[in-house]
Amino acid sequence: MSPEILAVLGIPLAGGAVLALFGHWKRAAEINIAFSSATFVAAAALVVRVVDRGPFASFENQLFVDALNVFLVALTAFVAMTTSIFSRPYMRIEQEHGKLTVARLRLYHSMYQLFSFTMLLVLLSNNLGVTWVATEAATLTTVLLVSLYRTPASLEAAWKYFILCGVGIAQALFGTILVYLAAGKVLGSGMDALLWTELAQVRGSLEPTVMSIAFVFLLVGYGTKVGLVPLHNWLPDAHAEGPTPVSAVLSGLLLNVALYALVRFKVLADGALGAEFASRLLMGFGILSVAVAAFFLSRQRDIKRMFAYSSIEHMGLITFAFGIGSPVAAFAGLLHMTVHSLTKSAIFFAVGHAAQKTGTQVMEDIRGLVKVSPTVGWGLILGTVAILGMPPFGVFASEFLILTTAMREQPWATPILLVSLGVAFAAVFGKVQPMVFGETTAKRLPHPPALVPVFLHLALALMLGLYIPPYLASWYREAARLIG
Amino acid sequence: MISWSGVVAQVTELALAVLLAPLLTGWVNQCRAWLQNKSGPGLLRPYRTIRKLFAKDAVIATNASAVFRTAPYVVFACMLVAAAIVPTLATDLPFSIAADAIALVGIFALARVFISLAAMDVGTAFGSLGARREMMIGFLAEPALLMVLFTASLISQSTSLATTVERLARMEFAIFPSLAFAGVAFTMVSLAENARIPVDNPATHLELTMIHEAMVLEYSARHLALIEWAASLKLFVYSCIGISIFFPFGISQGGDPLGFAYALPALVFKLAVGGALLAVIETVSAKMRIFRAPEFLGTAFMLAVLALLIHALLET
Amino acid sequence: MITAAFANQIINLFAAVMLLLAFAMLAQRRVLSLIDLFAMQGLVLTLSTGFVAYTTGQTHLWFSAGITFALKVVLLPWILYRLIRQLDVKWDVEGLINIPTTMLIGIVLVILSFNVALPISQIAGTITKGTLGIALASVLLAFLMMITRSKAVPQVIGFLAMENGLFFAATAATYGMPMVVELGIALDVLVGVVILGVFFFQIRERFDSLDIRHLEKLKEE
């Protein structure tokens, strides 16, 4: 029994229950922040413990922590906390604009905590079946968040999100059943045959045919959730139509979490099949996502939609990196996961404020943000520069690593990646630049919005670009070793 | 090798079919009447109708060609051949080598073509209309029937009906989901092929709905008698196919007379039950619009294909 | 005690009925009949799970049979019936593709899933050859139903039928997943249906109809 794990999972779960009861209070947003912060503190304690004593399992081996997931737990708890801080003033203004009622805010706060809970459960679960259940639950908790505004477009987005992810995730369950079938041959039926730690030990003797088919189903299933092309259809809509804090956590966290589940299965598939099979699939899907998303970027008019496509692009890149499979590539993939989470959620915060100030998400109608509100403007342009892979931000470091590894190990992919990244750069920068520096007649805002989370995230991303603390680096290396 | 007992079985069977067929039709009609709280025309009514028709003078349209005159004989002969190859009492039928299950479908098709040609021959509107509808139904029903027979053939590894039935009867008890599906499909096809409700109504002369009756409107006297008789025979043959494939128990397999004595009452009993069931189906269901018939038969085809698939995938 | 061969035949029978019901759903036009078919599928699942529990002596399967019965034969159909009555939806299901074509695609899907499942079934000792294929086929057929229907309720029934297929796969191929997982899945399904119910009201409030063709505005320009 580990108190840290209990706290990491228990606090958001309790938060969901408390906010379901008291979410209509005036101070609900503060309660939300409190719970998210407490979760982050617990996650930090968990990190300390893992650094101290190494990986361990808990709750009769149902939950476990190792280098790979503890880093994602910390990241998830951190971004969930900053997003809750961002969401307090943001949602209040939405309410003042009459877009939300108190009852819906209650739903929002409660679901926000439950969503954090499900993501953390996916990360911490050792039982692959529970991983699936939690992933599905993560979809369920966010469906009503996406449709929070009840506009026709948001209802459509939520419906698409539910149906597509539901169908996709059903394929993942079939894959999980097949893995269980394969494991049953080795471990006997029963709970052990679904525990990742057990499976990882016997992964060499899992039936290859079953595992190959299982992995295809799992890739389709979790890949839908990651937003890999061509399974990505729900993603831009859900991001564009939901409230901005939800877009931020969807992009920054949920996609990571789904990819994490996929990576766990990749390790098993590699053990059973050799590295070739899963690698090729991941690289194929990854590079397709990068290329397709990059070309869709230039066609967007809605700013949140555009950054949603940018998320698809980056998820593709990370998937590709994991597909390469070498430790350096895995290291780069993990680093990219981190900086993408930080940067993308920062961008969504800035975009949320920009859209709220101008009352539109159409990029052509947003102009001269620097003049209206310097913090929002600079936050957006810095975030954009960071996500596009400009030095000195962390995205540059990870993309550079991925590209150089690709040049060495998969040279065929390099031109595709370079062209896609170039196209993405031109498209996004070309659109964001006039939004920030263009001419506007709007007056400067009297009160600059509080954008602490944006600059906090960007500062962290900047730090990771310039200097990765040695313990963090060794931690990434450890996690990369687990994957490779 | 043609055995004497085989020849005896063959002859008895054929005679039985020809003689009993109108009785089966009468039984179905009687049951239907009972179910609808009517007194009914009596079991022997079809015999009386046939006798009455044979005693009359035939009236033939002036522009009728030879096809019109020969069609009743061809149709009747087709049904005779069909009756001869379907095992009802025993499975060692010398004649069964003449045609297998696929040829059986062909024989039914031949009869259909002739009666449709005859219907169009005189050039009345009803005749053409009936012929067109009959061809539509046939074109949908035949593939389904073929699939049903294929399923049975796959299970027994032979397309000869006699061999199929023999193997099915001898097989030890096992659950064949495929046969169950095929059975349902076969029932649906039989309803359509024999012009029963819900596809056609044998008792109607309403031009919007009739199919079979529309084709034979121009016939009279002995021609009509033959056609009616052939229709009875067709119903009888279809019932026997169903019975012998799906409920073959009790059929005699060798030339032994005891088995024969046992098979006859068994057959009569099964036919009586089958006829009663047909009457029930006809009573509880409503006639479909003609445009729904393709869907009905499509479903039958689906079921038959499913049966085939399930057999190929589950039971091998 | 029954022989293994006979037990296999019974499981095959259940599998065949599952497949038949999947096709029947594909062909069904009326929403209420669709719910009935879904309940029947649930019943077949319950029976097959119970049967596997009986033959293998795995006690937790009795529980999962019980859950299946409570959830899929009683609770979910009841919720769906209520939803339909409260929403006052039109009874006819409109398809985007006509039914015979859908059926033909369905047959192709069945063959496809058998081919996918074949290598697995050959190794797996627990199952008779075709059940995994049939389970996968039911999943794909339900998927097809979701694609070809334009109304919200049939899509949801398709979604649930898909889960039925998965459950059948789990029972037939692996004698059921561990209890925790099955409970979790059941919970997810239940919560999913409740959320969808809420969602239906939202959609109808906004569009005055449950036709998803209203929900096709968001597209790439």
C-alpha cells in the first residue's frame, strides 16, 4: 500500500464527488484549484519516492509506478493544476458573457476532476483491462465537457467525439482481449495475465500471431484517441468547440495518455514479434499524421482548430519517434511529449483569452493582439514560435533529436518530415503573425488578464530547450530504456 | 446396381406423390378454414375440382400458339420428375442418379419458364403482369434455394438428394446451426415459390396482388386441371424436400420392407404437421405488398448464405 | 456432465444466433424492434456466458452472466424504451444505404473477420474454431450499422451491440476477463448510455430532431 499513489488517485476522485455536490458554489473554481494543486503535490511526492526507491507496485499489483509513467503522472498533474488556475478567471468571464449557467459550471468542475482521475488511472494502472476501462471513462467524462456550450456545433463535435472514440476504443478492447488470450497461454488465465509487469517478463514467449493481430487492433483503438491520421476526425472539432480549458487538457494531456497506453503495448508486441512489426506501423501512422496535419494547417480559419491540427502533427512526430525505437529516439519522443504538453496548453490559454477578448475564434477577425493586450499577444506569439520548433525552446531540442535520429536510422523519412515541418511553420506563423502584430481599431484593455500559467509553461519549455537538469535527463534515459 | 426394392420404392413414391398431392393441398386449405373459424371445403375438394375440370371442354384463345397448349403438360412432367428424385419413403432410388439437387432447381426453373411463356402467349395484360412478377420472384428465390441445397450438400458431401438425405438421416445427433438457418430460409423460399401468403395469395383474383393466378387465368378444363395438379405436386415436392433434409428421421434406407412400413406413416404424419404449420403461417401473416417481396426473398437469401458461411466456418 | 464436443456445438449454436441477430439488426427498420433485438442479443450472451460458466466451472463467469442479464436484457433496453417514449422519436429508422446493399457488405465483413480470426483460433485451445471470428464479425456488423444509420438512437444501439460482440469474444475466447475489468466495462457502458441519454435531450432541444444529418456542419473547407 502506497499513500502517495492513493493520494494521487484519491484526491481527484474525491474532488469529482465534492464538486458534483458543491460545484455551484461561488468558490467552486477555487475548490477546483485546491484539488488539482493537492493532486500535483501528491504526484510530486510520488516522484520523490520513485526517485528514492525505484519502481514499485501497489494494491496487489494493480497499480504500479516506474520511470516511464511517473514522469507522465507528474506532467499530467502539473498541467491539470495550471489549467485549473487558468480556468478560474476564464470560466468566470464566460459565465458573465452568458454562455454558461451555474449548473453547467458544476458539471464542468466535477467532470474536470474526474477526467484528471481517469487519466491518472490510465497512467498508473498495471492492469491492461483497467487501462482500457479508464481510457473509455476519460472519453465519457469529456463528452459532456465538449458540448458544454450546447451550441449546434459543440453538440456535433461532442457526438462525433463520442461515437468515433467509442468505436475506436472498442477495437482496443478487442486487442486487449487478444493480448489476454495470448497471455493466458503463458501465465494461465486469471488476473496475472493482464498485469503489465507480469506480461513484460514473459513478453518473449507470447504467441506472435495473436500479438500481431492484437497490436493492430490496439493501434487502431488507442490511435483514434491519440488522433493519428486517418483516425483523427473527431479531434479538431472537439478542440475547437469545447471550452478552452478542455481543449488545453485534451491536447496537452489526453493525447499523451492514450499514446502512453499504446507504447506499453508496443513493448509487449516488440517482445513477442521483434521490433520490426510495431515499429513499422508506428512510423507509418506517425509520418502520415505529420504530413497530413501539416498540410491541413494552412486551410484552417478557426484558431483552435488550427492548433488542434498542430497537436495531430506533434503526436504523429512523437509516434514516429517511438516507432524508430532506438533509445535516443525514445528519449526525444519523451522530451517532445513533455514540451508539447507544456507549450500547447500555454498556447490554448493564450488563444482562449484572445478569443474571449475579441469574441471570435476566426483568425481573420482577430488582429493586433499586442495592442489590445500585450500579455496575450506576446504569450501567443512566443507559444507559436515555441511550438514551431524555434530555438531556444524545448520543442527545438526534441525535434532536432528526432530529425537527426531519423536521418541516421530511417533516412527515407527525413525529407517528408522536413517538408512537413516547413509547411507547418509557414502556415501557422503566417496566420498568427498578423493576429498578434496586425492593425486594429480595438482599444487597449484596461486590465491585463492574468497569464501566469502561460508564461510558467513557456518558461519551463524554454528551460528544457536550454538545459535539461541531470536528474531529469537520467530519468528520461531510464524511461527510454524501458520503451526501447 | 438397381435393386428390386429400389424400383418398388421408386414406383410407390411417385404414385404416392401424384395421388397424395391434392390431398395435401386440401388439408392445408381445410386447416386454414378451421383456423379462420370456417367450416372449410373438405379434404377431397381438390380431387373433385380436378375431376370436374377434366370432364369439361377446353376453351383456347384463337391466337394461342403451341406453347400455350403444351405448357401444362411440360409443367406437370417437370413436377413428376422432381417428385421422382426427391426421396420421401426410401433413399435408394434408382432414378435419383438422373438429377441432383442443382438439376432439381433447374427443373423447377424450366416449369416456371414454360408457364410464364404460356401466360404471355395469349397477350392479355394479366398474363404478362403475372409472368413478370413470377420471374422476379423466381430470380430471387432460386439463388436462395440453391444456397439451402448447397448447405445440405456440404454437410453430407454430395449434391445428390438421395445421398444427402441418406447421410443426414444416418448422422448421429449433432447441432447444426447452419441447418437451422437453412431451414428457415427454405421455408421462406417455399412460401414464395408455392404462391402462398405472405408473398402471393392462392385464393385471390385481385389484379393488384395476384401472381400465380394471373398467369393461369386463360386456362380452362384439362389444361387447368393439369396446372392445378402440378401446383399441388409442387407444394408436395417442396414439403418433401424440407421434410427429408431437415427432418429425415424414419426414412427407409435400405430395401427392407419393414422400414418401408415405418416410413409411410412417418411421412404422412410429417406432411400433416407441415401442412398444418403452413396453414398457421398463412393465417397469422398478412400479404405483403409486391414491392416488399424482394426484401422477403433477400432475407431468405441472406439466411441461406449465412447458413453456408456458418457451416464452412464453424462446423468443419 | 456433457461432452466437450457437445459443449462446442452449443457454443457454436450461440455464436450462430449472435451472428443472425447481428444481421437482423442490420436489416431492421423499426427502432423498437431494434431494441428488442438488442435485448435478445443480451439474452444470448447471458445464456452463452452461463453455459461456459457451467462447463468450465469458473465461478466468476456466473457473476458476469448475471451482470449481463441485469444490464443488457433488463436495464439498457428499459432505458432505451423510456428514452424513445420521452423523446417521441419517429419509429422508422432511415438508412443511408439501402438494406440489401448493407447486407451484402455485411457478408463481406463476416468473411473478412473469419480470415482475421483464423490464425488466432488455430492456436487458441479454449475456443472452437469460429467463435472468435463470429465475435469479431458481430463487432464489425454493429459498426456497419452505426455507419449506415442516420438517426442517433440506432447508432447508439449499434454502439452497444458492438460491445456485445466484444463481450462474446471475451467469453468465448478467454472464458471472460477478470472480474474487475468486467465490472469496469459494465460501468462504462452504463455511464455511456446515461450520458448519451442526456445528450439526446440536448441534441433534440437544439435541433428538434434526432437526425444526425443535422450534425454534419463541421467539415474541412
